[in-house]
Amino acid sequence: MSVGISEERSRKRRKVEAATITSAGQLHQILQFSPSSSPEDIKADFLSNLTNEDFPERIQHFKVLKKYCDEQSSASHDQVDFPDLLSAWHNASQSNAEAVLAAIPRLLTRFFETISSHVDFRDFGISLCHSLLKRDQLRIFDRAFSSPRSKEHLITPSLQLLTEIISFDGGVLATNVFSRRDLLYRRLDGILSQTPATMAQGATVTAYQAALEFVLANLKYLDSASKAEFITHGKTILLAVRNLSSLPMGIVTNTLKSLETSIIGDGTLSRQIKVRSFNSGVLSAVAKLYDYTTSETGDPSVEVRDGLQQLLMQVCTTSKGVLLGQSGWYPTGSNPEVSEQDENMIDLGLDSPFYFDDYSEKIPVKNAAISAFIQNLRPESDVQQADLIVAIFKAAPELVADYFTKKQKFLDPPGDDPKWRGQFAFLFSVVQLPVPPNCGWDEKLPRTPPPLSVVIESILPRPFDRATIGKCLRINEDIMTISAARLLTVAFEKLESVLKLFDKASAQSHLWQQASRKLTSLFVERIPPLPDVVTTLQKLQDENEQVRSLVLECIASYHAILPSITANSKFDFGVPLGKRLQRLESDDLNTMSRDVLGTQIAHLVQIAYTSPATKWFHKTASEEVSLIVQLLRYCAQDSNTGITKETLPILGGVLIDKGVLNDDARTTEALILSLNVTKKWEPELVTYQFLDNCISRTVQRPVKYLDQLEQAQQLLSDSKPLSLLACCVAEQWVHLLKKAEKKAIKNVAEWVARFFSALDSAGENYRVMMHLKEEMLGQSDGNEKGKEALEKAFEKQRKRPVVLPKEDVVEGHAKHPEASEHSELAPEQQQHSNLDVAENFPPPPALPTSLSGLDRWAKPDFESEVQSWRLANLIRCLVSPEPEVRLQALQILQHVIHAVQQSTYDEKTQLWLLLGELYETIRSNGFSNSTTTATAPVPSIVAELAIHFLPVVADPSSPFYRKTNTFLLRGPQWSVPHIIPYWLKETFLTEPEMDDADIRASSNEVTSGGGGNVNAQALEIERLLDLLLNSLRTEADMDLFRRAQVFTRLFSYYMSPVCTKSARKKILRVVELATRIKGGSDTLITRTGVREWLSIAKTLRGHSGHGVAAFGKLDDEMVSWVEAVEARVAQTCDVAAIRRWEADRRIFREVGDGARLGGEVTVTAETGKRDVVGKARVDGVAEGESESESESQSESQSDTDTDTDTDTDSET
């Protein structure tokens, strides 16, 4: 027995401590495995020490490891690396030694983790990966994956080893691993389907975790084609995310980030694959993480919830995710662009069978997966889930009506409990969503309106019916009243936006007007009647001012937006308005109370203006003046507040409607200005009472004062208008003298003089007012003190008259309500006047500053390289300002050209031809192979033209394929000075290769011509403009554009009737890009006459081809674009140099002299004589056109000749 023990011990290897390893032989001894080895025998701390940066002998150990790897490296392709180790692994598989089967993959995994960050081991690591992917080792992997679920200790290390192989050297062998999917991937779904209950207890890393890491590594490193196949393999993604809630927080957050980066962030994946990745089942499984809690505290994990929210936002609300293009409020399958009815047909409007509106039960949508997913969310109990659904509704308005069609019982009965508040808050957010542009249809409103059963759900969803909102108003709780009032107010505002949109489209078809009426009826059916809201207002306590303000705002919305349903209201809102005006005069109010009262007054004024029951000129026994004068006094005391500015137009409307003031917005301002307090004068109560008396008399007997005014106008032979209030003031002056005291008379006289002076400043009849003044003085003969006070007051105003502010100061004030229809375009004009230059005039695509990610082209998939624009980025590096980047890019391009020849790409001939000509063009234009003697880069047009050709040569069905190949077959390289002239000629002077009718079938880009029809020429021109926009970066580019007469050609096309609006915008962008280049603006001014062209472009009006609505009218948006470019030219030019240039030009001097003399100036040029009356017209367009055409027709003309011609043209 002792002999047996000694023999057993003799077979055991001597244990070598990791710290004592000094040679590759010792390391080889440690890594020897025998069938009788136990798990304790195969432990070694050698690799652990290498990963420890504080280990003192770390460098020495790496040298030992490197030497050992060199010794264990295979000599040929048929051999394997680490032969002893892999042989032991194979023997363990044969003898079923599970300890070794688990230990060797674990050891290799640790080995890859150790060397992955050291470039010296890269070649050996790749070679070892190839060894591990040979058939013998693949069978061992397959056996491990085929093990029962109870043997996770075999499955987990194998999965971790494969993950390291896929991830090694940036995923260089990921495709190789995936190509062995028949053996390596067939058990993956079964491993992922393990539930937490069946996982091995006490394991640090479970098989499910290892499989999840394996899946994420595949998604990260596989190319687009392999990744697409991997995603469509079974239910891998669903199984991978189904049990995420059982994993630690760090793994969960990393998984969410990986899914976002590897799938959503991968632009090479098709939309179909992304939809497959995130179907409704996957989305629902991932959404369970909203309930994820930490194992330590049991509280929700903020990190997980935030990561999940970000992922779902990207998936469901952006074009990068699974969100499909939809048509907003127009259900899928509907066609709102129906043809007009025959004249013999009876027009049934929206009742016609052509108009289908029965979507109360089911609505067809494109985003069915997202629709099914959001049905399972709980927005009432989770704010983030509510935010997600609202964001989805904003991105896909089609889902709003669909959601509430399926959840008709969403809202519980009203009550102050958390669940109801959550439901209400979510629904309120839905109501707050903006109206989709053009109701969700393409770029313009179609001929027919959207189904109103769909529209109403976005304005006021069906859970908010009349009974529910009415019950909220009847419950005597502030939270319920506030909720109902705010809901109605926001719903009214949204209805107003929709009705304005419908009114805008009513010029196209009468169906929109009918839709407005029907939509209003549907809305009225869902809201409580106005008396219910008024009753709620009356029940409020006096001290509950905040709630009262909200209810008044709601009532104001009723009156402002739907005045037809408030016409029968008998409640006089003038009474509460007067009470609040009286309360505002109290000195005991704090600032907050004053602000609240001011807000209530603004709402009450709006209500009173539209309410027929308002008594503006009535004065009760307890009131000193009428309601209208109370408001005038309030506005005069605080004339600069926002509430005053909102109230003034309403007051003016009342006084103008009743004939008190002249029909001019400035007369109201004059009346208020006359009542403003000065340092030496303040209107007293007697003045307001006098004004109240005059206004009441004018309202009661306007004809009397109109006769007086006409008599005075005839007497003075001056028909200029005057407000009737001035006539009444002059008549009532004598009655004031009989009753009032001296102080009161003086105060009123001051106001009368100020009022007449203000009316004069507003442009009213001064002569008639002086006539009225003389009549007043004549009436004062019996009262010398009154006469003296009146004379002094007028003399004072003569010396220091009341002056109204300039017009632009009051342009921002709210206008008279009835005049709003005359100023419909004001908001749009204001929007265009504040044009965002940075957004509308973006710079060309940025040039790559490094070749990061562009230097590896091992076995490239050129179809995906073209689609992903990776090849385009490499080409742009050829014109980089950095010589090193250009040199490296040209070398890489040469390698790519060779790879194209050897590839199996279908269009490799055309791609090889394109890249070869680009390479020769770069080399022939002075390219230097040294960074020390580097020359300037070639113009941007060379690289951008090649990028422009990439999608064309990859698609033989492209409408530009023939022209592109014709250009490529012209020669082995491109003549840089002639590139732009050639394409100007081919685009503007040559017929397109395709017909207009073929555009939609052959091109994704549809362009409308001036006549509103799709045409091929416009499509080619816009494509050329896109090329030019990307090719203008440097002074060399600008010089090339100038020589080719680009701006002359574009300026001429801009003025043509067939030029589309989008093309005009692009032309203006080209001009703006030129101003960013040093000296660009000077060149535009002196060589192209850009200032004169811009001044003409601003006056360009729409023609019949642009539609009836635009015919003969200025396009405010285009005017703002032109003005922005005009300002840019003025800002960036050298003013002093331009003035010297103008002084040297005879035409500018003679025009200036002619303007001073006011006569005609004759300018003699080489081509003849021109008469200039008061101004000069720089006529260089026609000459520029002819020169450009001749240059295009004769490309052999030298650059010097072209430059000379251009200079001659500018001199002219």
C-alpha cells in the first residue's frame, strides 16, 4: 500500500509558485494537464499577477509569457497553438473529465483577458482563435452546450471563451465565429431560456449571464449582414431580455446600453431588422424593468429606469428605431388626395361615399407593434411610462385615437385619489400635445380633411366626456375644479389651433369648412355647457382667488373660441369686472394679490367683450363712473403692463364699434395717453365723470355729433376724419362751467387740451379741433376763470404737445379682435423675420480629422460600405487640410481599389473605375508623398463628386446611372477646372435621361417644378445643387466656382418661373456658404452683382404655376431668406475695399451724380449706351450666362482665358 502511495505521489507534478516562475519551461510545466489532475492541481496565479499593475515582476512575467507563446505557436495552418493544452482538452472530452473540461476554457478565457490590451500578443491571439475554431475544438464546444442544464459549470466557461474570441482585437474574428453557427449557436436559445429557478445556486456567473454576454458581443462586433441573420435566428433577442430583472443592476444597465448602441445606433441595419429586434414581445419584456428593484434595499433602481427610458425613447420615438413613417390623423390606407368630382355629380360634401369616417371602433395604423406595446404600460402609476407614451404620441399621432379606441374605460370615476390623479395627468398631457403639421400629411395639406372621429380623440380623448368633466366641476374640491378648468382651457386652445389649420386649407376645398363645423359640434358634445362652468364660478369662496382665475380663463376660452354657444348667455360679467377694478384701487393689497386680480381682469375683459349681456356704459347707483371709464382709468394708471396691452385693443374695439372714436387703432392710444399722469397733472374724479358723460352721450346720439362734424368739415373745407367724442366734449364744456368748481374746471381743461393734442398727434383733423376750441372759448364768455383755464391749458399743449410713440412701439400690442382676420400672416412673418441662420444655413459636411475606423478594410462588404458612408468618409479625408491624413487616406484608397478588384461585389467594375479615376486625379494634381513638402489639397469638388457617384454606381436602376458612366468613360482622370462647367452644361443645357412619369418609380427624391408637376429636370438641378453645397469650403473652391460662372448660372435659374422653392433655398445657401470664405463676399459683389440680384430676388412674386394661393404674392419665407443672405453679405464684406472699388467704377460715380441732380444719366459701355434714371442696373447676368455656356461647350479652353473673361465681365 505504501508503494502505491509513493507511486501516486511520484506521478504528481511539483507545485511551482507563480512568483518563482522565471522561464517558459516552468510555465509549460504548470500548464501540463493529465487525466489524473484534480482541480486544485491546475490552479495558477500566474495570469492573475499579470493583470495586477502593482505586481513588481509584471514586465518580466510578460516576457516569459511571450516566449512561451512563441514556443507554442503553430508552424503551419494544419497545426494548432497550445498543442499540449488543446490535446489535454480533447482527452478530457474523450474521458469525460469534467474538471478539466471546465478548467481549460476558463484558463483560456483568462489568457485572452490578459493579452487583449497588449499589441505584442495580437498575432498569436488571432492564431489561437483560429486554432480554437477548428473542428475538433468545435465539437468540444458543442458537447459543452449540449450538456444538461444542471451542468452549468461546463456551459458557462465555454460561452465565456467564445465571447472572448468574438471580442478579441475589436471583433476581427466575429464573422468567423458566426460562420460556425451550426455547431456553436444551435443550443443558444435553450441556454437563454433557463429561468432563475433552474439556475445553479452559488455560481458567480450563471449560464444565462454568460449567454447574454455572448449575445451582446455578437450584436456589437458582427457586420450588418451577419448581425441581421443573427437577430432573425429564433427568438434570441426575446429570450436574452426576458429574465433581465433577475440580474444585478450593472449587467442590466450594460445590456440596455448595448442594445441601444448595437441595434438602434447601427445605421447599416435595415428598418425591418430593427422592427424584428424590438417587436411587441421584446418591448413588453424590456418594459418589465420599470419595476426593477435593487436587491439590497428593495427600492426602484434609478439607473435601470433611466437607461430603460432612454432605450425605449430611441426605439419608439425616433426614425433610428422601429417607428415607421405614418400619415398622422389620416389612417393607413386612406387617400385624401382624391380627384375632384364631375360637374354633373351632386356634391354631398363630407356625406359623400368617397369620404369615410367610421373609426370609432378600430383604426388601421402602421406602427402596430408599438400600438400593442403601449397597451400594456401603466401610465397612471408611473410617470416615466406616461412620458414614454406621450412622446410616442407626439412622434406618431396616428396612435392617439388608436390607443383610446382600445382603452375606452381608461378613466375611473372622478375622485381625489392617486390613481385618478395619475390617469388625469396622463390624459391632460395628451391634450397638450401639439397639432401635427398638415395634420400629419406630407409637406402640404391634402384636398380632403382627416376623419373627424380621429381628430377629436387628439383634442379631447373619449375618457373626457361631458358627464366626467361636469362631475369634476360639481365636486366641491379645489383640485377637481382646477383640473377641469385647466383641461377645458387647454382643449379649447388646441381646438383653436386645429380650426385655424382647417381655415388655412379651406381655400383648396369647401370640405375643410364643413369639417370645421362638424368638428366644433363633436367638441361641444364632449364639454359641459357654459352655465355649468358659471355655476362653478359662483360657488367659489371670495378668498379662493387662484381657482377663480383659472375658472375665468376657462370661461374666456368659451367666449373667445366658440362665441356661437355663448350667445344666449345672460350673465353680465361687467359686474364682477367692476368689483375687481374697485378692489384694485385699495392700498392694502400685496403684490401677489394685485397680480392675481390683474389676471382676472384680463380674462373678464375678454369675456365681457364677446358677451352680449355686458353693460359697458351703464352706471349703478353705487358706482362713480361706468364700466368702460373704469377700464380706461385702470389702463391709464398702468399703461405699460402686459394686461393693459391686452385690454387696450378690446376697449378700442368697444369705443370704435359704438362710434365714440374714429376707426383707427391710434385714437384709443391717444385717449389713454391724454389720461396719463404727469409731474404736474393728474386726472381727478371729475375729469373721469366728465369723460363718462361725454362717452354715454356719444353712444346714445351719435348722429347728432356726426352732423356737427360734417358741418364743421364743410365750413373749413377739410374732410379729414375726427372722433365724435371730441365734438361731444366741445358741446358739454359749457354745462361743466355751470356746475363744477374752479379746481375741477381747471383739471378738466387740462385733459381737454391734452386730448385734442393727442388726437392731432394721431393724425386727426386739427383744423376742426381748433374750430371746436374757439366754440368752447366763446361759450366761456360768462365764466372768465373757465375761459382762462382753457386758454392756458391749450397754450401749454401748444408749447409741449402730447406726442404718440412711433408705430413700431405699438406693433407688438394685441390688435383689435375684429381686425385679426386682416393680420393672419403676422405670426408667420414674425417667425420668418426671426430666421435661425444656423439652422437654415448649415455648413458643408465636416471633414474627418483622423482615419480612426477607416484604416481596416480586411474582406470589406462594399455594398454595406457604400450604404454606411464609410467609404465616403475615407474619400473626404483626401481633401483634409492635414497633410498626414491625406497621405494615409491615399494609401488606404489604393488598398481599397485592389480589394474591389478581388471582391465579388456585383457592381465592382463601376466602383473600381470610379475609385481608380479618383486616385489618378488626386495624384495628377500635385499630390506630395511627403508631409514636410506637402501641397495644398485638391478642391472639394473632386471628393464630393466621387461621393456623389457612390450610390449611383451601386444602383444600375438609378436615373443618373447613364450620365455618371458617360462621365467616367471620358478619361482615366478628371480635369479639375472643367468638372463644374461640364455638369452645369449636362444639367441645365442637356435633356434628362428619364421621363417625368418615371421619377416616382426610379427615385426616392421627388421634386416639383414651378408648375406644380413632378419633372426630371428639376430633380437633376436639385441634385447638382446638393453637390455644390457640399463642395464650397475653401478659397480654392470659391475660385473654382468663380471661374466656372456658377453664381451667374444659379442667379439666372433662380429668376425663372420653373425654379422650385426648395431649389431657391439651396441657391441662397450656396451664396451664404460663399460669404463664409475669406474674400467670398467681395467676390460676389464685384464679380456677380450679388447685391443687385438680392434686391430683385426680394421682390419676386409667385406665378400661376405655384398655385392660386401664391399667384402674384410675395413669399414671406423666401423674403426672410433673401434678407438673411443680404445681411450676411453686408456683414462679411470688406467695406473699405468695396467703396474703393465703387469709386473706381465710372458707372457708380455717374449714377451717384445723377441721383443728386435728379435727372437722367447716360452710361456708355463698350457694347452700347444705356439710360439710367435715378439708379443703375448692373446687367451682368446675360453676359455671364453666355460665357458659362461657351465654357461648357468648349472644355479645352484654358483657365487663364476663362479668368480673363470673368475679369472683363466684372469690369463691365
